[in-house]
Amino acid sequence: MSEPQLHSSIVAMVSLASGIAANHPAMGQCQLDRLRQAGVPEGQIALVIEIARHIRDEAAEKLDAAFDEAAGLTPPTETAVAAEGESCGCSTTKSGQSCC
């Protein structure tokens, strides 16, 4: 039995989002073209970009905070300690869109 295939627009969205979140230098131009050619509304594309940027920025902030704490630049915080036990860590983007 073969695995079900994802629609090409879903693959393009996942690729675009992961490229943004990973700071990939290609910046998703190919995926943007594919999504537009597939007729994906601009609002949905903008939402994917917003969520991906939010996840990227949040990861960078947490990494910086952990590094600063390890380097002794800041004292340990209750928030950082509590975040270690979280499995989801779901938050919202600037526009209020959930990233989960």
C-alpha cells in the first residue's frame, strides 16, 4: 500500500515556511511562484510567512536567552526554567494568529 501524497500547494507551503524559519538564503521565491500558480490566495500566503517568521524569531530569542544565561550575562529566570518542561510552547503572532 502506498503512502498518500500531499497536494503540491501543501508541499510548497511547508517548504516556504521551513525555509523562512531556517533563514534559508533562497528565501522561498520558487515556492511563492508555485503557490500563486496554484491559486492560493495572497492572504493565506501572507499568513504562512507571518507564522514562519514568528517561529524563527521566537527560536532566536530563546536561543539568545539560553546563551546569555549560560554565559552568565543574565540570571536564570523562572520563565526560562518553566519553558524547558513545555512540550508545545504555542504562542501567537503579532496579528494574533496562533502558530499551533
